[in-house]
Amino acid sequence: MHPIRSLSLYEFLASVGMGMSATTASLLQLQVGMTIADIALVNIVFWTTIILMELPTGMLADGKSRIWSVRIGIALFAVGCFAYANVRGVGTALIGEITLGVGFAFVSGAESAWITDALKKRGEEALIGKAFGSQAMAAAAGVLLGGFLGAAIGSANLRFAWIAAGVCLCGATWVAWRVMDDAGEIDERVTELEALRLSCQALRAQPGLMWSVAATIVFGLVVAFNHLWQPFFSVDVGQTRLGFIWAVIQASLVLAGWLVRRYGVPESRGADAILLAVFLSGAGLLMVGMFSGLPPMLLCLSVHEFGRGLFRPLMSAYTQKRVESRFRATFGSLQSLLGKTGLALSLVLVWFLSEGKDSSRETITFIWTASGSLLVLGTLLLWRLRPQEP
């Protein structure tokens, strides 16, 4: 199977599972007695786990095998979902979050490195932008379908949705083991420490790579949306119809992935395209609090998600163009490690703003307004600092 198709199939199945959890996670946490501050706390642990494990797993991917890293990571995702199906409170939630975090760290950086070098070996380097667009489309379609199914299954029992998510991730694990091969492995393998040294050297030598890390840090503020949209909209539509809300919002992700797949990544305007993605994400989140009706709020959040859908493939293509094969996965993990400090700081902000407050729509709107404002301000700063290079 062609590497783009095998990666897209893997991404679709994994995203269906993740989408199922996305429409049920916060509701299950609230159901077992957790508060918004508790939700922020366990997610801080999740991202801290990733930060601690990100670099070691990326080094293993370059030193041992990229596809091995993907296989281990996605298997841990499945285990984490099954663990979350048994959540009883903060303590058991932390077990699931840590397992998912380690899995995320194994996958991070390895997927992009695998597909980039798989295409280069086939003489299809021109298809790298298309590959990331196809991956984004598959992820968006999977998350959309999974979110709809998760909401429907969760209406009967929220825990069943997590079990179903684990089953889908087992399917993605099967694809990683049986369909995705070693096409993306490098011929000139370096040691883990050498890959780290080369990654740090490239980061210092290329302003574009340093800027990409700064953009990833700023973009981390979008995480304020992830775990609060369910209680925000369930007031209006209830648990059963959350899937329809999810479908409306996530459709913009499919559109973003299609645009990148169809038109590719601009060679000389990569930084500008990334800036647009960050700005749209912030502006959409900021504007939610300006409206009271459901349709305009959904429109604003669709703009937010469209920006998020553009960011991942644009950033992947921008970065892969500037990194050598020998340390591609390690650099991806280094970039992700530094960038995810923004996610952790965003969750600290959510925890700080929600401490002592209820889980009302007013509280959530306040958090989203603050995060959206910081994203827009961050875009302006990134624009001033953008690298003057192709």
C-alpha cells in the first residue's frame, strides 16, 4: 500500500477513537464528581507526561525505528482508553492520562518523519505537502465520525464510548503493525545522543526552526477549548445531540485538510500561512463570548477549528523542509517538547481562572475569551518576529 494511503488509514482509525473520547471526556469527569479545576489539573499531568517523555521517545525513533515508535505509541493509546473507561475520580483519571501521555510522546514526531522519508525514498518528495494534507483530512473525518458516535454511545453510558474508542485504536494498532512497513526508516542511522546534538545544532543555526517552536508554543493556547466545549453546549442540546454540534464544528477541519491537500503548502509563504492559522484559531475563540445564539457561536468555533486544521499540516511541511533525515524524528520531538510547554501553561491558566468557580457557561466563556485574546496577541508578536527566508 502506498505510504500516504496507509498513513491516512491509520490516522482515520486512530482519530475515530480519539473523537469518541472528545465528546464524552469532560462529561464523564464531571459525572464522577470532578470539577473544571480538577479537569485542568489532570490535563496538566497529561501534558507534563508528554513533555517529560517527548525527547527520549523521539531519540528512540531515530536510533531504533520510527515505525516501532508509532506502533508502541498507538497501542498505549488503546490501553489508556480502556483505563479511562474505569475512571472513578482524580486518581484513576491520572492513570489514564499518564498512559495516554506516554503513548502520545511515542507517536509524536515519528509519524511525520516516517512519511517524509518514505516519500523521499520513492522519489516523491513533491508529495510531502499532499501527504500532510491527506493525513489532516483523514484525522478530521475520523474525529468527526468518532465524535458523533461517541455522543450517541455516551447517551446510553459514557463509559461505553471509551471502550469503543479503545477498540478503534486497536484497529489503528493493527494497521501500524501489519500495513505500515519500514519504508520510512533511514539508511544512515545515528545514535540517540547524536540525533539530539544535531537537532539542537539545527535549532540554533536556522531562525525558521526557532520561529516554528515559538509559533507552536503560542498555538498551545487552543487547548482551552478542548475540554470545555461539552459542558458549554450540553446546556442547550443535551448529551445525545452533542454529536451534531461536534459534526458542525469539525467539518471545518475537513475543509482545512482538503485545502492543504489540494493546493499544497506555499513554498515562500509558509510562515505567513502559519500565522493565518494561529490568528483564525484565536479570533474564533475570542468571538464566542460576543454572541448568545447557538448558530453564531457555532460559526465562531468553526473559524477556530478551521485555523487549527490548517496549523498541523502547514507546520509539519514547514519543519520537515528544514530538517535532515538523520534526526528528523528527534527534532520533531524536540519541537513538540518545547511547543507543548504552551499547552501546559494554557492549562495552568485554565486552572487559575476556574479555581473556586462553577462549571457554568459564564466561566467557560471567560476562559475562552482570555485564551483567544492571548492567541491574537501572540500572532502579532510572531508576525513581527517572522523569519525572512523561503
